[in-house]
Amino acid sequence: MLRALLTLALSALLLVRALPVGAQEQGPGGSFITPFPDNDVYQVQIVGDWLAEGLMGGLVQALNAGPGVSIIRKRYDLPGIMRSNSPNELAALEQAFTTDPSHIAIVMVGAQDRYSLNRRRSENTDEWRNEYAARVDRVMRALRKSNRAVYWVGLPNMRRWQDNERAQKMNDVIRERAYLNGVRYVDAYASFIDESGGYSDWGPDVTGKSRRLRDSDGVHFTEAGYLKLAHFVERELKRDIAQARTERSIPLAGDPAEQSRVNPEKVRLRAEEAARQQAAKTTKGGTVAAAPAEGPDGARDQKLETGKVDIRIPGPEGTEQVVTVDIVRPAIPASIVALVTRKQSNDKAAMMGDVLVDQIPGGLTVMSSITPARNADGSRRRSPTQSPYFRVLEKGERLPPKPGRADDFSWPRAQATAEVRGGEPPAMVPGDGSTGATR
């Protein structure tokens, strides 16, 4: 028993080490697609067989109005990966995509590969599966070069039950290898089944209208079907492109030239600050350096300052990675400084704000000061964290009871109605058995 457990643990360790290092690699800031394509336009290359040809036509119509995306109209022909001459075709693909300028590759192939399941290999052995997985890995790794984002569309359901079972077997392999190689898998099989989970030529199109979606051969699609198939690919593609564009605001993403293009305001502030510093320097003629402008109460301009903070984050394989983040304090005019600065005076106390403390990754603590406003009568308004609701129901504190209230358990108990009656509350005699007895 102990030997079996040790063997199982060793096998799991070897399996983890065998996984590709770049299986889940992503772009800067976590985006699947590079945030900075050449000329700010994403080039999309379609790879595959005749199913991929129809998919390309649907994507051209779906992405026609979308700016920043250009589909290369010539499909890279890959009839299959399990044919007799497939090794030569895969070698040509590897060579072609070494210099291909595309940023995104969309693959749909395998309609002809389903016949390889009943030629020379038995479905009851792993020989076909291992060979098919190795060839899928070869295609994915060739396309993943140059930080290219790869989307692999699985095979759809098919009319003949033999073809349908083979398509599911191939999809299982593709889905597994896509996860291990950092490729997006688009499930076309589940997108075209009917209400009972079977095959149907008809179904709702992208507008919800019932249309004929499949061709008469039970494998290919009609024009409406290809538009629907392109819709599922377009949805994944647009989501990743939107995420990649949001990553452009991260200071560490892109070189200075790219940052100046996507964040011109930051470049302008730096240029203005450099001009002020240059004007403030003493010239050779003896000119005195210009003093910062003063506002009311002697406030001075605050210059643009940029600080750096090192944050430690977990890296790949459990290692620790240090990321440097720029913290920019913009230039603030003296008038604004004087407006927000509150000074202590003898006749009016300064309004001390509440301090909120929060922890961020890297062991850093952020402290923010919030000054609550005042009520109409001039009294200080309580901050939300000091309200009875927050203190009792959120923090679990117990507020001190008021005399005479139901939660006042002090003894002897004071009469809450004493002030209403206008006199002193009568003294309570504890333990005499009578309520309200006086001496």
C-alpha cells in the first residue's frame, strides 16, 4: 500500500513538471491578447479547412464595423493534421508562422481527420489519441510563437452518429491540449445542439429567428449557420480585445513611445514640469531662480512628483516577483492647496478626519483621511463608520444604554419619567417585593 502511494505521488510530481511553462502565459497585466499591436490594428489570420473558410466569411461580416481589427482575407489552408502528408504540411505551417505578422490566429480543422479513427488505429487503444494530441500540440505551439493569441474552434455536432462520436473524441483532445498550451477553446458542439441535446438542421440564428443552419451533408453550415458560429468566436475575441485595451493604462505595459501614444495627458504634465524646472534654474547671467507661486495664506504650488513602489507578487512556479509601480502626484496650484488646507486657529478647532486603513498586496498599508461634513446647526456630522447602525450591526459593538431604556439593566433602576414629572425619581428599595415603594 505504501509503495503504491509513493508511486502515485511520484507520478503526479512528474506530470506537473511535464506541463509546459507557458501553458497559461498572458500578456502584460493579465490580458490574453497583446495590448500594443502594430499600428494599433489587430491582424487576424484564419487557419483550417473548409469549415474555417465559412467561419472566415461570417467573421468578416461580424467584425466589419469593429474598429481596430483586420481579418486577412486569405485563409491559411490546413486540410487536416492526420493525413498521410500532414507532417510536411505541419512543417510548412511552422515555417510560415515564424514570420507571419498576425496578432491573432483562429483555427478550425478536423472535419476530414475524423476518418483517421477507423484507419490503422483502433478506438479502443490510446495510440490514435496520443498521435492526435502530439500533432495538435505542434500546431498550437507553432501558432503561439511571437506572443500570438490563438483561438481553436472545436468541431460541431454532426448528423450521423458515427461522425458525432468521433467529433466528440477529437474535441476532448483539443480542449485538453488548448488548456495546456494557453489557447482559447471555443465550443461549437454545445452551441448547435437542439433542446434534447441532439442534431437539428434548424435552429435560432443570431437574431433569434428560426433558420436552417446546417448544410445537407450534416457537417457543414449554411450562411446563417456560419454567421452564428462566427458570433461565438466574435464574443470571445471582443472580450479579450477590450481587456487588452484596458491594460494600456498600466504604467509597466509598453515602452515610453507606446505610453506617450495611449496616455498623452501624462506626457503633457511631464513636459510642463520640465519647462517649469528649466525656467526656475539660475541662468549664466545671474538671474535668480523663480520662486514658486504663492496663493492665499502663503500656500505654494506643489510640483509634479513621481515616486516608485516595489510590490512583491507571486510569480510562475511559486517564485516571488518584484514589480515596480509608478505613483504620480500631479502638480497642484497654490490656490487649490490653500482651499483644501485647514489650519488650526484659537477660536475654531480644526476638523480632524477619520482614518481608514486598508491592506494591499505586497505588505503595504494604505491610509486615507476622510473629513465628515457638518450639519445645518454647525455640529459635526458623524462619519458612516461611527453611526450606531455600523457600530452595532457591522462591528458588533454594544452601545452604552440610556437610563430607563429597556436595555438598561443597572440597579437600582432610575425612573425614565422623572424629568416629565418635574421632580426627583423616588428611591427604589431593592428586595422588598414591591415596585415603586419609597422610604
